[in-house]
Amino acid sequence: MRAVCSAAFLLVCFIWATNAQAQNNSNQGNGINHIESTQNSRQQQPQKGSDNNISVQKGKFTTKDKAQCSWVARGEDKYTMTVTCKPGKGDGFTCKYTAKPATCTEYGSNPEGYWKQIARSVKKQKKLCADPRAMIRAGMCKRAPLDAHFKLSETSQAKPPKTEKTPIATNTTPPDTKRQCTERIDHSEVAKEKCGDSWASLCAFLFTVIQSGDC
């Protein structure tokens, strides 16, 4: 009888242990599935700032006047280029240009070439930040609208104050325009030689008048 009870007790314990193990495995499986589901949902959510397509282009150059200049262009559809120059002497200046490169068909297929041409065009500008009519152009966009090229939109130039020159007083007297006759020639002999004795007096008078007019 005791043997039968022991066997029944062991069977009950075995069944209980089996059910407990199955329940534990089920709970672990549900936990794993929950973790995987959470990870998948996180991966599907877009990251903040992933749609930020703002591009930045920049460069440096030195002008013929030995001014150190730099430019930075930022934008997505419309770009704003900020140009800053610091000359060797005096105050520096800065200005802004704007453009829409996407209006140029060639820009879509070769954006690197577009920015290289813009960088060269900035260096060649003779009136940088000064002439609103002078545009920073890309040669590859000759047939594109004007919006494809950079146009001056804002400028801030520091100019040194003008110093007025005071005239220097001089005590110099203007030169006398009248010439002084230092020597008078006796025209009587010349008159006799040129005009003869009968006309000598008249010729001498005329010669004297002419000499007086010259003096």
C-alpha cells in the first residue's frame, strides 16, 4: 500500500513539474516576442533630423589686394552665401549673395562642378560686395534663369573715416607776367640800312613802336 501511495505521489510531482516547466517556457517566449516587437517598432520610427537636407559649401581665397576672404553657402532650395574679407590694412567687410542652383538643369547632374565654378567666379570678382549688378555666375548654367547665379542681396562694409586735408598757406607771390626790356636798341642805323636816308626817321619810329609792344 505504501508503494502505491509513493508511486502516486511521484506521478503527481512529475506532472506538476512538467506543467511548471511548460508555463515558464511560455512566459519566456512571450517576453522574447515582446522585446523583438519593441525593437522593430523603434527601428521603423524615423530619427529626428533625418529629413534635414541643408547643404553647406565653403572656400577661402586671397584677392589681388592681399585681402584674406572666405565664403560659406548654406541652403536647400535657396542658398545664401556669406562672403567675409579682411584686408591687410583697414577694416574688413562682409556681404550676402543668394541663388537657387536647382533652377539650373546641369546642377542636378553635376553639383560638384557647379560649386567649383562658383568658387572660381568668387575669386575673379573685381567689385566683390560692392556692385549689385555683378553676379557670381556658374559657366555651366549660361542658359539657366538668373536665379541660378548668386546675386548680391545684403552688404555691410566698414569704411574708415575720411580725413580732410587742410591747405598749406604759402607766401609765394605770383610771377610777374610782364617782361622787362633790359636793353633798347638804337634803330637809327638799322632804319638807314633798311629804308634809306629819306625813310630812315619813319622806319626808326616804327621799329621803336614794335619793340615797345613786345615789352
